Amino acid sequence: MSGDRAAPRPRPAGWYADGVTAPPPPERYDGSTERLHALIEASLALGETRDLRTLLRRILDLATKHVGADRGALFIKQPATGELLASIFHGEEVEQIRLPSGRGIAGAVVESGRPVRIDDAYTDERFDRSVDERTGYRTRSLLVVPLQLRDHETVGALELLNKSGQATFDDDDQEFLQAFGAHAAVALETARLTEERIRGERMEAIGAVAANLVHDLKNPLSGIHGYTDLILQGPPPELLERCADGIRRQTKRMTHMVT
């Protein structure tokens, strides 16, 4: 990299066209020094976050800030169904929308594994206008990149809307966002695996507690069963009172266990 800005790498033919093999996620970013520093800082920030919701918000905040976009959305592929779960933040609120596989521009990016950059969204027939119509927001330009792991598995897409001012997204924006997306994909996969591990540990803990509870409940239940048999034999009043008191004590013991 010479100076503050290296010459852009040549794009393969058909970069935006259909039918072209998707390029692998870029392992380096040859843009400005300022953006390179931003990419490093963003990667470190993502690596510190394990909570999935917090991570989604951080990815969008960092991406919109460093690319200079008005807003964005994250689309995460659901392994079981192939659906896309879109997370769209409105201030502190998050709206989640489920989209069928392949729907919209984000769906096309996830299926193809290739980025899409559009200067006028409404001229592209793949653009889904329903969110704009519902929210009153007007999408002009957009940039969508796949979120890919090292084995080129596409786990989702990152979409940015409306370049700041009246400008449109350029080659440098796309190259930066692809590099950022590679780091985001790893962070998301790590957070997902962490949540699965925690969920598994919780289920194991619940199973252990349930097993212990069942075992511990056997003793008071046996006591109640014995006292009941004595009552059915018609014992004298003093023994009957002792049986009733025993049932009462064992019932309290069981209630304490369950609580």
C-alpha cells in the first residue's frame, strides 16, 4: 500500500452479473489507512461481544458509521428452514422479520454469495418495497454483502441503505464492507455456538435438578403413602392425629423442595 490510498484491485468480469462464481471473502483490505484502522478496531470490538442481540446492534452501528450509511439491516440464515431472519433497528427498538429463502436482494446475495450494489433501489425488480411502504422510509442506494465463513459458507447478509448525502456507494465502500462482513460472520458464528453451548449446559442443569427432585420426592411420598394406609385402618384418635400431622409435615417438605 503506497501513500494513503492504494490503487483498487481489478474486478473480475461479471462482478455484478449472474452466473459468475462468487469470489472468496477478502482476507485483506487495500483501502485507506484510516479505514484499515477502522476495520481493525471493528474486528476487535466484535470479538469482545458474545450476546447475540448486542452483537447484531454493534455490527450495524460499526458498518453504518465506517461506510457512511443512513441505516442498515442484518439477515441471518436459519439452518433448519433456510429462511432469513432480518434484524432492523429503529433507535433502541429492534424489528425482526422472517423472509422466505431467496426473497429480495438480500435473499439473492445469500443464495449467490456475491455482493450487490445498486444506485437506485426502485429500478431493481428484486427490491422489496414493503418495508419502505410500512415505515415511510425511502431507500435510494443500497449495498449488500454476504456474510461468509472461511469455508465460504454463507450464513447471512449485511445490508446498508442510503449513502450519506446524495452520494452512492462506491468500490471502496464495497471492498471495506466485504472485509468487515468476513469478521462479522465469524463473530456471529461464535456467538451462535456460545448460545448453543450455554443452552445445552442449562438443559443439562435442569435435567440434573429434575432428577434430584424426583429422587428426593420419593421419601416424603412414601411417608404420605404409609400414613394414608394407617388412616384407612381406622386407628384410635391419638394415632389418627399423628398420621394427619405426619402428612402435613411431608406435604410442607415437598412444597419446599419444589419451590
